[in-house]
Amino acid sequence: MSGLLALLDDVAGIAKVAAASVDDVAAAAGKAGAKTAGVIIDDAAVTPKYVQGFAPARELPIIWRIARGSLFNKLILLLPVAMLLANFAPLLITPLLMLGGAYLCYEGAEKIFHVLFPHGSHVIEEDMSIKDPGHLEEQKVKGAIKTDFILSAEIMTIALAAIEVPNVWMQAATLAVVGIGVTVAVYGSVGLIVKMDDVGLFLAKNAPTPIGRGLGNGLVKFMPVLMKILSVVGTAAMLWVGGSIIIHGLEVLGFGWLGHHIHDWAYAAGHAVSEQWTGVVEWVSKATMDGVFGLALGLVLIPFATKVIAPLLGAVSGKSKAH
């Protein structure tokens, strides 16, 4: 009997350790996931464009296919690479983060540049030339998963840099939780967003009360506004996150003068207002300066990306245009 009690006591002890480990993983995942907020917002803002032009019945299946591709990107392709980097080449994490941050700055700046100086898109031209809806869907899904790979790489790298856990297994578990949680959050939100106008249209036509029909009409009218808001917020988030990653990376590499100045200026702005607003003003000031730096860097990168990187990638992939 005493042996059985001892065994049960050991099992209870193991269960407590396991429960504590789960709590630690969840806490670490929450902290790491918060660090990726800017990229997540952009991901959620970008994805709805991939279902534009398709029949409503195909919207959710397309989003589901992209979500599966995103999980494959994060858990099968990127997670093992992240673990190898963390345990065998940790010095590469900061440069890779900065490379991803530079990409975010470029993407955000390019969106603003396109608004200020509208220009044609070869992607849209290619889409217009595809007449078969099934083929167009395949192309859209593949393009979305490729874009997701870049954003997922940035999310996983940011999360990896933020994780503070005692061993490699908890590190891997935390990254997996972040990857799954981010994917569910992003594509679940996208699914709700793209179907909200259909819900509004249904209510506007079929709701039994004037209030319900008014709500439906309001949803239909609000959805284009929401998409524009998401686009603006996503662009701002990209510039803020990208700029802050570059500035922090420079500090890690020993070039901290810009980060120190931004910190001092934000601190001065925060303490120039009443005490209850100090934290808010300080955070907004720092985020704004990070974003302005990100925008400036992105504008510098636009000609480099279009004149150097794009032709090189085209030559390597065999898709460079002959004319």
C-alpha cells in the first residue's frame, strides 16, 4: 500500500511539474506573441486582398488553404531553422531580425510611395490575364503563402529573440504555440472580416426588424472603411516595428547613439506633460520616431530593391523580362 501511495505521490509531482511547464510555455508565448503585434496587424491587413474578386463561396476555402500553408511555413520550415539558429548560431539572430526589419520598412514605405505616386502593378496585370478562376485561385494562394513565409519568418524570429525559457524543449514548444496562436488569430480575423459584408447583406435583406436591417446596411457600408483603416494601421505598424527592430539591432551591435537619442527625446516628451500622461506620451513619441526612421530607411531601400534586388531575383528565377 505504501508503495502505491509513493507512486501516486510521484505521479502527482510529475503532473505539477508538467502543469508548471505548460504555464511557463503559455506565459513565454504570450510575451513573445506581444512582441510580434505589428507584423500580425500587417498580416491581417494584407491577407483579405487575396480573396477579392472571387465568389463568396470560395472566400473561406481560400483563407483555409492559406492558413494551412502558413502553419506549414511556421512549424515545418521555420521552427527547425529557428531552433538551429538559437542553439548553434545565436549571433545570426540579430542580423536576420534587422534584415526582416528592413523588409518591413521597405514594404511600408512602398505602400506610402504608391499612394503618393500611383503606378501600375505587374501583379495586377498578370491577374487580369488569367481567365480560368481555378488557375487564378491557385496563383493567389501560392502568392499569399509566399508572402506569409516572409512575414512568418519575421514573426518567428521576433518571438525567438523574446523567449526566455530554461531549455531547448520549452523554447521549441513556446515557438510552436506562438506560431499556431498567431496563425489562428490572423486567419480567424481575416475570415470574419471578409464574410462580414455578406452577413450585413443578409441582415439588410432578411432581418425581421428595422433595427436588424439597419445594422445590416451599416455593416455593408462600414466594411470598405474598415479595410482602409486596417491598411493604414498595417502600414504604420510595419514602419514602427521595422524601424524599432533596426534601431534595437544597431544597439546590440554596438551602434547605440540613435537609440539613445530617441529614448532621451521620448523621455523628455513624456515628462513635459502631466504625470498621468507621461507613459502614453513617452511610448507614442518613441513609436513615432521609430516609424519615421523606418519610413526614411524604406524610402532609401525602394530604388535599391527595384533596381538591384528585383533584377537579381528575376535572373536567378528565370523570370526576368526580355524586353
